[in-house]
Amino acid sequence: MKPVLPLVSDFAALFLEQRPLLDVRAPVEFNEGSFPHSTNLPLLNDEERHQVGVRYKQQGQDAAIELGYALVDAPSKAARITGWAAWAKAHPDGVLYCFRGGLRSRLTQQMLADEAGIVVPRVAGGYKAMRRFLLDTLLTQAARQNLLLIGGRTGCGKTDLLQTVPNALDLEGIAHHRGSSFGRYAVDQPTQINFENALAIRLLQLAAVPCTLLEDEGRAVGRRDIPLSLFTPMSRAPLIVLEAALEARVAQSYKDYVVDGLHEFQGMYCADESFARYSAHVHASLDRIQRRLGGQRYQEMKHLLEAGLHDLAAGDGALLHEFVRRLLLEYYDPMYDYQISLKQERIVFRGEREAVLDWLEKQGMLA
């Protein structure tokens, strides 16, 4: 008697329980958009998927399915089943899916059961249904939740504060970007789809908290757009201004953009190459704000940066501290002062870190 091959349709539970996901779509589909806790072990690779697509256009669905079976029955079939089986044994609570929950995931599920004796639930509706669920979640949860924004000048420690609060939505962390002209990491940002998916899952996790705290951001975090379904209520939400002395902000910014920035490159490349890549990275960041700085000030900052990087290579960070200080005073602070002047009526509290945390606790806004 063949085992019953189960279907899973409780998408909220899948994401809240962080169930491992086996994605059997082609790599090109996976790279365009996927979910956290997912692993791509495709039934058809990109070329095979392309062949099936061509056959479908030329000869119709039946011919495409016939070709798909022929490709799956190729010598690589055993290797694919071995990979799926190893994944299933390592993730006994896992589920699998394809794009629409159709032929590819059914075939994978059946082969695992018939030839490896392993039953893995299949997601009803596949990737498309889960993606639709998350887009709906973005719309409903963002409108329903009580949002409170944390603003403040660059280097005041907004991200550090949010990372200590359990009911925070860390936009910059999810977008993998520090949210400024110098905020890029060595590793690329997630795709827009993956950014949206992760945002929706985090909102789902925060559905029961009294208040969701998040940083006061513009519409874009790096090259990723905050969905309008979230950004619109953000633009109306009350605002706390986190304050910090200039020296503390210089120290925090130096740590974020110099110490941690260089360390990230050092973790990816050898010593000489890591420093060269980091230097090019910082120069490119400065170039992006050349127009805003103006010609003379840009040249001054460029010379200071070059001298600072030269000294940093010898272990002296004094000039880069000065570079950071000038960036804060001459570039970031004027921009912030203008932006916050437009939001004065939304400010409900301002103060340094401990005062902000104390106010949040007294207001019952900490989970």
C-alpha cells in the first residue's frame, strides 16, 4: 500500500515555525526570489527547464510533460533522489514545493516516497501561493500594527538600540545595508522579492506585540524599496528622536564603517586584496555624494580619505576619524536637520539611549 502524500496549506505556521523548505524549482527561479530557511535542490536545472519551456511553446503541455519525465529519468535521477533524501533526513520537519505546487513537486514527492521510502509534505499552491500570502501579510499587518519610529542623527546608535529590543523590525538588517551613502556591505543586498518576503515574515512574527519599533527610513534602504504597504503607515507613525554627543557618534560611525567594514572584507579576501577592495569600496561611496558635497569640498574629503587609508594600513586611524567627523558635520547632519524639520509634529519623545528605553518601558511599548 502506497503511503499518503500529505499537503500543507497553513502558510502562517510554515513561516512562524521556521519549517525547513526544499525548493525544487530551477536555480534561476530560486535566485530571483525565495524564502528564508529554503534550500534549492532542483528537479530540473536551468537548461532542462528551458528545454521543457521550448517544447511547451512548440508542441503543447503533453509533449512538455513527456520531455520532463525523460529528463528526470536520465542518469542524474539517482543523484537527485540521494540529495533530496539527505536533505529530508537532516530536516525531518521539512516540506517541499515547486512554483505552483504542481508537477515538479508532486513528482519529487512521489520519487522520494517510492525510491527512498521518505514522505515529505508538499506545499499546496507552491511558491506562488506562499508569495501571495506574504504580500497579503505585508498589506494587512503593516496597516494593523502600532508602529513607532526611531530617528536620530547618523551614528547615534539607532540600529544598536533596535537590536536590543525584541519587538523591533530591523529594516537595515533585513535589507543588508546600513541605510546611507556609505552603507553598502561587501556582499550584495537580497533581491527585492527576498527583502519583501523577509519583511512580511518579520511582521507576522510581531503580530501580537503592543508596538513595533523600526528605524525612520526613506523609501529606499540602499537599492531596496520599502513596500508602499509598509512605508505609507511609517510616514504617519509617531517618532522618537535618539540623541548622542558628537564624539559618541564619531566613534560609533568609525566602528560601523571603518572597523566593521574592513573586517567584512578581511573575512572574504586575503590581506592585500581585502584592503584594496575596502579602499575602492569607500572611494566609490564618496564618489556617490560628490555632487552634494560640491567640487572643492569633495576634493578635500577625497585627499583626507586617501591619507586616512594610507595611515590605516599602518595601524593609525586618526585621519579616518577626522574624515568621519567631517562627513557627519558637513554632509549627514545638514541632511538630517532638514528632514527632521518636516516631521516635528510627529515627535513624541527625544533623549539619549537610556532615557529612550526608560520611556518605552513606561509607555508599555516593549514586548
